[in-house]
Amino acid sequence: MLLWGGQSFGEEWLSCKGKFKAAEVRYTSIAQVNIKDLKRWLNKAQTIQWDYKNIVKRNGRLEPLDAAAKRF
């Protein structure tokens, strides 16, 4: 499973993937999935978001989205 902002979650079970903020965890069976961890990561994915839209404008530098920009 790949989480785009996963490197900023501060979770030891997620390994860095690529040069941006993505992180992953690999499962080989459904029995390995820890529902508690999964819920926590999905919650963090909603609250910790990065501005990928303007990454080219910033020459590859990622900035966190502010609270006002995250509202739907």
C-alpha cells in the first residue's frame, strides 16, 4: 500500500518510497493488515497533505498545505 504523504506520518512501519513524501508498507496476505494501523494512517492522510499542485512552480520543493486550503 502506498501513501503519498506517508513519510511525514512518523510511522516506523512505513518505508520511504521515491524522492517526495510517499511511503509504503507491503503485505503478502490479508492477515498481515492491522486495521488499527490502517485507520490511523488514513486519518493522517486526511490531515497531513502536501501541495503537489505547485511542485513545478517551486522547482520540486514540496510545501505543506495550510489549514484553509484543506477545507472541502
